[in-house]
Amino acid sequence: MHVNAKTDIYGIIGHPIGHSLSPLLHNAAFESINLNSVYISFDVYEENLKDAILGIKALGIKGMNVTVPHKENVMKYLDYVSDEAKLIGAVNTIKNNNGILEGYNTDVTGFTESLKEHGIEVEGKNAVILGAGGAARAIAVGLSLTGVRSIIIANRSKEKARNLSIYIKNNLGINCIDVTYNDLNQLEEIDILVNVTSVGMSPNINLSPVDENVVVKAKFVYDIIYNPEKTLFLSYAEKHKIRNLNGFDMLINQANHSFKIWTGVNFNKNIILNILKKKDFVK
Ligand code: ATR
């Protein structure tokens, strides 16, 4: 990478931001197609969010990813927000289009595309989502937009599960109910089971959001966590030979969509995967 006076700047804002893989990913992608661009992480406190967004315009930063805790709050500072991002209620990608700040959400397509790539049919299926936070909402919207028949939302906080299920029913017209984790024991069969909680994420790798007896009911199991590569939750699926997927493909796909929004082209996923492998992020 040769930074000079013509280098375009991209980045990610969030807090904390130290563990993000995005700088590695996007810088590798820029380099792979010889773009004179650089991607930097910015640790932005909530009280500085507005100034940071104004700074994108003032400094002529070309594009920005947005992560926790700013994905929702950032929307009010943008000039345009896509319909999909509005539906999800969160923006993870900003494009500076000649001084007009446009907001998009690539998490949803990142998720639905990873299902497609692995041949997982969503249409007409029933899904169980564990979690009811911002990421769970994106997953619920994604499943709804790809034709899921029904969604069951289980969450520790009953109120959040209720709010999300009402939101999905009212805005996407999908049959959606909320339950407790205990209620999941009553289910006979689950087509698609998705963990969208942070339970099991490194360093708490000995935890799973649900027990093995719930996981065995599923035909397909997805964990959006990618660190560790195989959570305890996924290891239950593996043990019973149930098809399963971790969050790595979603991460790569959402990054690729952001990259396309900024540059007009996709990066080559295999090149990026090889670079991450060399750095030991992928086995
Ligand atoms: P994100 O934007 O990543 O979804 P979030 O909005 O903080 O982050 O949501 C985190 C999710 O993980 C929530 O569903 C949360 O459950 P609560 O709504 O009950 O807080 C879930 N979660 C986090 N830690 C948990 C734990 N120890 N046990 C069960 N659920 C947990």
C-alpha cells in the first residue's frame, strides 16, 4: 500500500473497535485490485457521533462502515437512507456521494446470500431466531424478505422478543411469535435455527444459548458468531450431523456488498479468504 496525496480514505466507526476484521479485509480488497485507497478504524464515543459523521463530509472520506453501538443512531445524520436499512432500523454502510451521505444495510444481504450459497432454502420454512437485538432484527427482516413461512423469536428479555415479533408481523406480514427459551423444548421440528445472541462468543466459548436437546430438533443451524469458528451451539449440530454454518460467510458477504456500494465492483472472495487464512483467521 502506497499512501499519497491522492489516496481515498474509507473506514469503520464503532466503540470499541479494536477487534474488527474489517480493516484487514478491505485493505486486502483494495490492494487486490490496485485501488489507491486505505481503510482505517475510528473509535468513536456516542457523544461524538454527530461530529464524526460531519467529519466524513468535511474531510472527504469516501465511505464508512458503522458498527456497534452506532448503527441505529447514525441514521438521523444521513442525507438518504435506503428502504431496506429503514426497515431494519440500522445502517452499516455509508457512501459519500459527492457530499451527499447515503446509508445502506449490507448485513441482511450478507446473511441471505450466505444461505443461498450453501443451498439453504428459506421459502416456506419455519425459523427460530435466538436473540432480539439489532442483529436479530436484521436476520428476521432478511428471512422475511426471502419468503420464510413463520418465525419464532426466543430471547432472555421477554419484552424485546415481544417488540421484535410485533414489528416483524406488522411491517413484513410474516407469522411471527415470541417465546421463552424454555418454550423451545415444546417444539417438534425446526427448519432453520439461528443464534443471533452473543452467547458463546470468544472468550465465553463454554456457553450456548440453548441446550443440545433444542439444537437436535433443527434441520439447519446457523450461528452468526465467527470467533470461535465452531461455537458450543454449532458443535451440538455437528455432533448430530446437522448441517450448520458460522458467521464467517456473512461477514465476508456484507463486506463485499459495502465494497461494491463504494467502488462499483465486488472483490474476489477467494483472494480475501486466502489472505485471512495466512493471518490465521480462517482454518
Ligand atoms: P446486537 O446488535 O449484536 O444484536 P444487542 O442488541 O446488544 O446486540 O443484542 C444482544 C442479544 O444477545 C440480545 O438478544 C441479548 O438478550 P437480551 O435482549 O435479553 O439482553 C442476547 N444476550 C446477550 N448476552 C446474553 C446472555 N448472557 N444470555 C442470553 N442472552 C444474551
